[in-house]
Amino acid sequence: MPAFESKSSHNRHIQLKDTISANATGMLHMQQNLSKPTLPSSNIVQLQQAYGNRATEQWVKSRYQSDQSIQRKISQENRMGMPSNVVQLRGENPHEQAGSHGGWELTAHHIVAHSKLEKALEKLRLKEEAGDGTPFTDVLVHAVPDKLTKSMLEKLKVDVPDSDEKREAYRQMLLDKSKKFDDTEYNVRIGEVRKSFYEWQGGNQYMGPNTSIRAEPTSNKDDIDFDGKYFGNLSKDKFNQLTALGGKLEEEGEQGNIAANLKAILDITKNETPNVFDGTKWKEIDSLDNLISLFNNTDLDRKHILKYSYFKMGLDEIGAGNKYADITYSSADGHKYKGLPIEMQVKGTSGFTPVAKSQEVVPKEETSKLLAPLLTGDLGVALTVSGNNYVIPVDDDKIKVEGKKFKVKGYDDMIPFLKTGAGTIEAAKGMVDNKQMKVVTTLDSLYTYFEKAGTSTSSYLPMELYDVLMAKKV
């Protein structure tokens, strides 16, 4: 499921500038003096990834502090002991694993989608806010593991003294339902830590290749990620229970059981620890032929795989005199193919271009030729001089007359002529001698260019799943 890697750097709390907007390539740029505070959700995501959740939240609150309607909402929810939902931020991952695979940062993937968990929890929050019990608090408290480790608390940035006794004492604080969401211990809100354990349940996540380069079981990011069965420690029965409970969260007949179902999920997941990422358990789909074969594989049934696949090339292969001579790069214009801008992500010494989008990059070439030699040379039309004119024989296969103009085979130009004769037309000699005939030729798409070059591809599937698919082909 869509997931953001939690940054482990201690430099998170960086002073962010006034306003942030995204340009066409999606890169963040700092700007100032916007008259109205606006912030697209895509920018929030990029801020979270770059600076971490808490620094982002601090910036958002400072940026929007002049908006009274937002501040009233924040104040109201704080009085209720609720987190502000003006901006939905993902909590820190207590099981975070830093690292990369194939040049891409690893992603912690959810089995029951993060979005499903959030939507279900929000319903409980609204219920509690309306005075109908404390289901929101109950579920968050239930998410706290039976044991806190030094590693968990370090990743959550909670500076508890390093002893089992102190960690257990802090855990008891998290379990104390009288403590509101915004109550603070060790400079971190109690509710924020509870919610991190809820969002990032150990048994409901697994480490895998970056979410940009790995096709999940379905194209809907809200669906259950059944690939999780290949990477966790849950038994088959427990995994099936987890996914069944996750499926119930949005079922109409289960809306009265949301809290119970979430607690049942947590009973399965909260005390589990994700396995360390193992690249040998993932198969890179490194050829276009194999990728297309998997695209068409009905047993796999992942037609969306092309959207999560890339052509991969060495950066030293790009440019004049190299394998990819038609791809150029400049700091001002980025990467281009025959003059057209292309999307390319640079990871280490390799460049990655989306397979699906490469089909949309289709350059065209305009060439021109003088009309007289085109007629006499290319088309073999005999021109006869008559005063200041050329007498041109009409041949529907080469010369087509339309009203007071004619067209030449292979060109769209409409050329005027002066008069007609018996199977001929006359056109001004000077015009025919100097007329530039232009033609636009469609060249190979970027996709075809890579296909002809035998360019490697990159996308990932679980190795166990891939092996099953290949066994069926034998």
C-alpha cells in the first residue's frame, strides 16, 4: 500500500520557508508572498518525505495560523483531546528500516491499507467527538505493543532513558486512557506515539522495493496487499484472519463493529516485528519481453504493472557517441529525446524512465525540398517551359488537382496554378522553382527507441510469486 519511508535523520526539524508550490515536474520550489494560503496535498507528501512529519506539522501550523476558521477547528479538537485533522500526517514508523534496493529507497508496505485504517479510525474519532463513548482512544491505546524496545522509541524520537523499567513506565503512560492525545511526555504527544503504533502495526507491514517500482496485487491502492504473505511471520491462518478483518472495515454491515474489528486486527499485528528486508526474495523484471509476458499473464492479472515499470540505462550510456546518442542532458533542460523533454529519475549511476509514459513521447521531424526537383527527380514528372510558366502533366497518382490548386504525392501543401490544358496545368515557373515543400515525419517513440536498443527494464514482484508463475509456463 502507499507508504512513506520515515526519515531517521536527526536534522528533521528544519526551518521551512514561507510557501511551497510544485512545478510541472513535481519538484518543490520555495516561493514567497502568495496572497492566500494554499497547500496541495501532493506537497504535504513531499514535505513529509523530505523533512519528516513533525517538522511538516510545525510548518503547516505556522503557515496557517492566520486562518481563523482553521485555528477554531484546531482549538476545538484540542479541547476534545483529539488530534487536529486539518492536515493528515503519517506517524513515524517504530519499525522503520533505512536502505535502498536497485537504487530506490525501500518502502514499508501495508497489508491492510493505511487508507482503510485511517478511514476506520476517523469514524471512531467523530463518534467520540460526538460524545458516544471513547472508541477512538480505546483503539489507539489498544495499539500499544506489550513491550517497547529501545529501537522503537529511538525511531519515534521519544527520548526515554535506556532501561527496561523506564520503558515500561512510559508504556503505562501510553496505556493510561486519562491522558489526552495532546498530553506530552518526553516532548512528544502521547496521542502521536499511540497513533504511530496504530498506523505502523508490525504485523501489518513488510519492507519491499519502492512503491513507485512495484505493482501491487491490484491497481487500487486501498485494496488488501496480499503479497504480504510472502514476507511476514504470520501463519497462514493468522494472515487470512488479518486480511478478512481488513476487508470488513468498509463493509456496510460491519460499521457497528469497527472498534472491535480494529482491536482484533491489533491483537494479530501489534506485537509482531517486520523481517529485515531481503533483496533475494524479490525478482527484478529486467527485460521488456518478460515484462510484456507478465502484463499479459492472466494468472498474475496485474495489467497495471507497466505503470510501475521503468526502462533502465547507465548514465554513462547517454549522450553523443554513446548507446543512447539521441538522449541528451543539460542542467537547464533536463533529459530530452530528439528535443522532447522526458521523465527520467536518476538513481545512483542509472537513469529510470517510465515504460508507460515512454509511449507518449513521439518526436516528429520536418524536412523540406524544392518543388521543381521534387517533381522531376523524385516523382519523374516532366516539366515543359512555356514562357514564364511550367506545363505540368496531370497524373492523379502524382499530381492531384483540387479547384485552382494542386497537391503533390506525399505532401499536404496546396499549390496554386494559372490555367489548365488538355491533361495539363500551368504554374508560374518562378514559384515552382522556389517553392519549399515541407513534410512532417513521425519518428520512433521513446518506447520503440528503447525497444530497438534492447534496453533493460526494472520492476519488482515477490520471488515466490514469480517462481509459481514461471512453473506454470513449463
